[in-house]
Amino acid sequence: MKASIFRFVLKRIALGLLTLFIVSLLIFAVTQALPSDPAEAMLGREATPETLEALRADFGLDKPIVVQYGNWLFGILSGDLGTSYATSIPVSEYIGPRVGASFFLLLIAAIGSIPLSIVVGANAALHRDRKFDTASSLISLILAAMPEFVVGTILTIVFSTTIWQLLPAVTYLEVGAPPWSDLQGLTLPVLTLLLAVTPYVARVMRAAMVEVLESDYVEMARLKGMDERTVLWRHAMPNAVGPAFQVIALNLAYLAGGVIIVERLFNFPGIGSALADAVRSRDLPVIQFLALIIAGVYILTNLLADIGTVLVTPRLRTRLK
Amino acid sequence: MSSTAGLRIVDLRLNVAATGNDIVDDINLKIERGRVLGLVGESGSGKTTVGLAVLSHARRGVEVAHGQIFCGDTEVLGLDNEAKRKIRGGLVSYVPQDPASSLNPALKIGMQLVEVLEAHDFGGSSEARKARIKEMMAEVLLPTDDEYLERYPHQLSGGQQQRVGLAMAFACRPSVIVLDEPTTGLDVSTQEHVLKTIRQLTRDHGVAALYITHDLAVIADLADDVAVMYSGRVVEQGEVTEIFKNPAHPYTRHLVAAAPDIASKKSIVGLAGRAESPGKRPVGCAFAPRCELAEDACRVAFPKMVPVGGRQAAACIKANQKASVAAGWAKTMSTRTLGEPAVELVSVSAGYSGNAVVHDVSLTIRKGECLALVGESGSGKTTVSRAIGGLHREWTGSIRLNGRELKTVARQRAVADRLAIQYVFQNPYGSLNPRRTVGDSIARPLIVDGKSKHDARRVVLDVLDKVSLPGPYANKYPDQLSGGERQRIAIARALVSEPEVLVCDEVTSALDVLVQAAIVDLLGDLRRQLGLAMLFVTHNLPLVRSIADEVAVMSEGRIVEVGMSESVIGDPQQEYTQSLISATPSIERSMR
């Protein structure tokens, strides 16, 4: 039983790595095949053909594409992420702290949104068609309909500029400083992400919970005299979180991409702003590595959701051989 | 508490909360301790609503309008929420229809058993509770070891799941128990054991049992008393023998006449029309529109209960007039020569991804005749019928239509062969496209064939007439039709390609008995008029004599017995068939 779960997890990790490898091929093909020339982007229009040629050779762009990919992949595997074209410092040094900062932002948003959305969704289902349900449905619909930058802008107007001046409108965080050193500046970005994710998950949680509460086994639990707390936590909840896991995973993965806009909005020094800068300057090594990281987050969250679903569903768990 | 006080329902009415229309009304029932009352009725008659009310529970959208229910000396409807919780599973318990969906898939069965005891402070210590669980498991004939209690519901068979349900219901020694079709969906041999356990437990522990079912034969076998419900009202009640030997209400008479019986040579008789839903019910007797004895007085007010004799009473102004439903008699086939073979199966074996489930099956379906293929769930009967219809991929052997070898799947078969074999599915709710009018669904094969809309329309009206539905039905959508009407549409859709062979896969098992009898009637007429060869797949052994001339009995993927229905059912030669027949409850046998 234990061994079978371990084997299942290993198999899913192997599949995840395979997916990541295919993604790396795609990333490389797309970025390297772009009709833009990093050398030209760096040196500007006045560059002579000779200097362009020299810079391309310097970056290894004159080699065959397969060799370039091989070098890149081998570099990543051995910890050498290459050098940023634009800043001429190693990618690991340039990206490292930003990845940490973004990851921290994501983590706080996830830790906040998962329980919040489960509680909101479950309560809405429990009080179906009553005030709390109607209100939470309406609010989550409105929030879900607004893009993050609108939510972020409204939060800024309310909390830091026009109405109250409680919180800073931008994050004053030095690159490399620990992200928790500016908790005030972190508040609005986290809140924006929280409001972006919670509505979706809460709605799915509500739907899953409504279905479970209508099920025969919940009716049976009531008919054999279980109190409402036991009905909810022991009989209903374990059967409702399985489906919610999948949506939570998709949304966290979405956050990894959505964070770009939010970071931009609050000037938060994370991967989002780094990616935007890198795209502008055709900084290929940075773009490629960040794309790989975002893909990795997608794969990892889905992997965790699949494993979580299997663990809370006896029918799936006992089927593993 | 007096020794006979079991369950007493007084003047109960439940409404649709939103509209105030009655779902059930005027319910008065009494069950003494140690006795079983069978509550019979078609789907929608309100029997489950009454059953749940006994536990002081109403489903979403349902409310108690008035009435009292006494379990022992306790009136349960007026209790506060905490007191209600305490009596549920304690004083009065419930056994649900579908054990597979009523046990929590996320919890071990040991947990689901022990929590009932804990919720009612039964046993005092955890050791005492454990001992009680073992005792219960033994009483319902399940293993008592700890490993078994560690299992999840999906690791148990349907019969075992229902036994767990029974153990749970009897765990706290209730005075009253409500059993809501607890054996529907179980195979007859499993059903026999579960019924035996129920009878044993109710007698031994002096429980008053309300047994809800649509299966009259089960009632005849198990119950002491019967109450028949129609459109939310009890129309007749009395002792089992009284009701079955001398049904007084016209509806009960029709119900008995429509019930297939393994020990009876009578063929079943259906009845047109349907019971209306709450809010659309007629004034007066709800059965009047379908009743051949109805007169003006029936349509004025709901008839009072009239004593018929003994403990029997019926809500009909003509309850004491003896009128009987014309019972049909099964034709004896011995003098007639059987038709030519239409479809022949020779050594057909089939499986699913390598696992063989059908072994070496040879059968002949003859022109103008019906072959019944019977067996318990998992016997392979549906796989055989799907192979004939070209819906199953993995089979070997040979299937011939009029002597011509058929290709494996429908897609490879010639158009003429495809049209010649038509399939009617079990569930008429799932087999019709909800977004198309039924006329469009029926016409589809004709349009594909290149017929003009005008011509197709004419053929559609023609086949609707064949299945006894009026032409305007072509413009309706499936959700506007009853189950029986939908199944007629499904049959019409099969007939439109002028088939030679009709494969009917459990086509009546989702239908109420009166509707089932009507569909069986229709299939018989069509077979004779159109000279169809028919394969009627069913788990319902009693139905065989009414529909088929020949029967093949399947078990574990093999044909165990094949022959004329009359002789196979009347005088089975194989041990398996014998055990199947003796396990099937029968009204006639119980009344002897």
C-alpha cells in the first residue's frame, strides 16, 4: 500500500520531468527562432556588421541550433544558467533573488487563498440560496470578471492614494533583500493575488460541496443521527476537496504567470518584472530560464494536486498496484 | 411503552414547500412491533416521502403540513432539531435504496458503523461498541474480523454493502425501521439472503418495519400487511393475503395483473395513462382518469376508506363490487413450429481488454419469435447483445444474419445489415438526444439515408402510430415525456429502419410495472405484426413467460440452459436455473 503510493508518485515525477523536457524544447525553439537578434537589440542601429558578428560569436549564436540547445540544456543541468545578455551578470545571480521574492509572494497568496476559498465555498453551499451564498456568489463573480490590474488599481486608490493613505502604492524592496523586510509594501500585491484566485476556487468548492451535500451518503449520515458538524467535516468535506484540489492547482499555476502584471503594477522586484525587462531587451538566457521556471510551477502544482486527489480518494488510492 | 406500539402515522400531509401542493395526504398507517408493512406504489407515488417523514426528515423543498407520527410513544414530527438527531438511528432507523451511494466512499465501514453507536451513546465504552459491531456483523452474516472493518465501501459487493446498511440500521436496537427498496438492484440470490436477514432481525428484535417497494412479489414474500399508494394517497390497505387474493381497489387489481410472477402462467396486463405529479392531480380520485369503473361521483371528492372485510379497506366507492382485470393467458407454443433462424450465434466468445467475460455462446433468434436472454448482473448477457448489434469490438466466433456472416463492429457492416439489426437501450432517459424533438430523433436514420424531409415526416407518423403514440408527439422534446413514452419513442426510432431483428436490452427495467406490462404488450404486437425476430435481454426472470417463446439462461459468461420458456421456467433441468427460480419471490407461491 505505502509502496504502491511511492511508486505512483515516482511515476508522476518522471512524467513531470518528461513534460518539462518537452517544454524546454518548445521554449528554446520559440525564443531562438524569433526573428529578432539580441546582438542588434543590444548594439542598436549604428552597429557595424563586424561588431554584431563578434557579439553573436560571443553569445554562441553562430553555432548550429542543436548545439546551442545542447549547451543550454547541459548548462542548466550542471547549474550554469548562462550570462544575461543585457546585464552581463550570471543569470543565476540576476534571477535567483527575484525567484525567491516571487515565490514568497505566491506562497503567501496561496496560504491565504486556499483555506479562505474552501471556507467561503463550503459555507455558501451550506447556506445555499440564502444571504451569505447570494452575497459571496455576487462578489466572487464581480472579482472574477475583473482583470488583476484593475483589482490592483482599485486597491491602490482605496488604500494608498485617493481615499486612505494607509499602505504604500509600490514596494520599496531592494533586489536581494529578503522579501519579508517590506511587509507593508507586500500587502497590496498579496491582496491583489488573493482576490484574483479566491473567487474561482470558492465557486468550484461551492459546486463540489453542493453536490456532496445532496448525495445519498450525506442524507444517510443525517438519518443515522450524526450532528451537523460531523456531517460537514467527516462526511462531506473529504469528498468535496478532491475536485477542489485540481482547480486550486490550476489557479496557483495561473498565478505564476499572472504575477507578472501584479509585480509590474506594484513595482515588486520579482520574476514578473524581470521577465518584462528581459523581453524588451531580447535577453534570451533570462527569458528562457524564467519560462522554464513558470512551466515548472505549472507542472509541480498539477503534480501535487493529482497526488493530493489520489490520497483523499480511497477508490483511487486502493486501485494503485 | 405498550408491547404492540410500533409505528403509528396519523393524518399525515406533506407539501411542496414552494407551492403548497400536496405530495402525500391523508396518510394513516399502523404497524405493530415485530410486523412488516409493505408500502407499495409506482415511482412518484410518495412512498419514500412518507418513509423519510417517519425519521422526521423532509428532503429539500418538502415540508410537513400536518399530521403526527408516533414511533413507540414518541411523536417525532414535533421534536426539536437535537431531539430529532437523537431518535434518528436510535429509536428509528433507515435502510436506503442504493447501498453503493449511501455509504460514504471516503470512510471505512468500521468507522461508519461505530459512529452510529457513538452518536447515540450506545455501549458505553469503546470495547463494548466494538463487541456490538461484531455481534451485528455476525447477525447480517458478514465477516467479523478487524481487517474487514478496515475496508472501504467500494471494496465490498452490492449485497455486502446492503448488509452493512442493515447492520448500521439495527445497531442501536431501534423500535421502528424504514427500509426503502433495499433490494432493488441486487441479484435475486443476494436479494433472497438480504430479505431473509430482514425478516429474521425484525421478528427477533420486535421491530416495526416499514418496507417500501414497487415489487409486489417481494411484499408477498416478506410483509404481513400491505398499503398501496397512488398519487400521494393510500388507496388500499390490509393483510397481505387479503390484498393479493382479493384486491378491492381497481388500481391494486391492475397492479397485481401487471406484476410478472415466476410461478404464474398468466401473462401480464398493462394500463394506459400515468399518475400526475403534485399540483396537476385531478380533483377527486386520482385514479379515475385511468379507471374503467369510474363515474361522475369519483371526480367530485377523494373517496373515503371503505372496509372490505377483515382488516382490509379501500378508498373506492366501488370497493365492494367484484370486478376483475381481464387476465391474459400465456400461449402454449408446443403445437406451433418455430420460425426460420434470423440471427445465429456460433461459439461467440467476448471480453474486455483481454479478460474473457463470454465463453462459447451459441444461440438462434428466429423470425417472428422472441428469445429471452436472462442472467444476473455480470453474467455477460449485455455483452452478447452488444456483439450482435455491432457495438462491442472484442469478440470471436461467428454471428450470421440470414446465413450471411456479420462483420465485428457496426461500422464495418454493410448498410443493409446495419439497418436490419436495431438496438433499444435500457435507459430511455439517456438514449434520446435532449436537444432534438423526438420526431427529429426518429427521422435521423432516414435523413442520413437521403430521404426528403417530407417523406421522413410521413414515415415518422407511421412508426409513432405503430408504437401507439399520437402524431403530435413528434414535436415534443424527451423531457416532456414520461419514462414509458420515451421507451416507446426509442422503439419507434428502431422501427423506422424497418429492421428484421430487434435487440432489447433491459428495456423495461427502468419502468414501473404497469408501464412495463404495456411495453411488453407492445413488443409482442410488433413482433407478430411485423414478423420481427427479437432478443429480449433481462435479469427479470418472471417477465420471461409474458414476452418470450424461448429462453436462454446465462451464468458467468456461459449459456447454462436453453429451451421453450414454458418448460425452462416450469420445469428447469439445470441446478443453476432451479436455484434462480426458487430464489425469485412470487405472489402465487406465497399465497398458496
